[in-house]
Amino acid sequence: MNLLDNKLQRENMLAHKPMPGYWYTNLVGQLQQVRVVLHAGRRARLVVLENISGKRQTVDLDGWYRLDLTLHSPGMECRRRRRDDSSHSLS
């Protein structure tokens, strides 16, 4: 069973939620940026993505979860490395 088949589990997975301004990598390594998340009431309904060459694509939330994207954030990796380095130097 795929964890993403359960809608409640999908909605609670922070790393997989579409976050405007964040970059994601698809299975073949292409970058996609979440430009806008459109809401209806309190729920996200549509996600507007833009690839590195500027082409935009709109998907509904179910389509977003089926894209199989991975969060791509070099800034987070650098901060994590610095934090790990500082914790090693304290021991």
C-alpha cells in the first residue's frame, strides 16, 4: 500500500505539502518551483508550478501528490551541515 493513497496521511506530510517559493525535483532531476497555492476556504485546491525555463503548469491537489516530487533546498542542506559541524565541535 502506498502511503500517499491515504488522503489524511498525505495532508499531514509536511515535506510533501506544496510550499510557495520552494523548489522541488522530479524523478528525472528537473526543478519545479511552487509559485502559488490557491485555496478554497481553508483548503488548498490548486498548485501553480513553474519549471526552470519558465513554463507554468496548474495541478489540483491530488495531481500534486502524484507528481512524486522531492523537496530541493540547498539552503537547508547548508544550514544542516553547519549545525552538524558545530555539534561535533562541541563534543
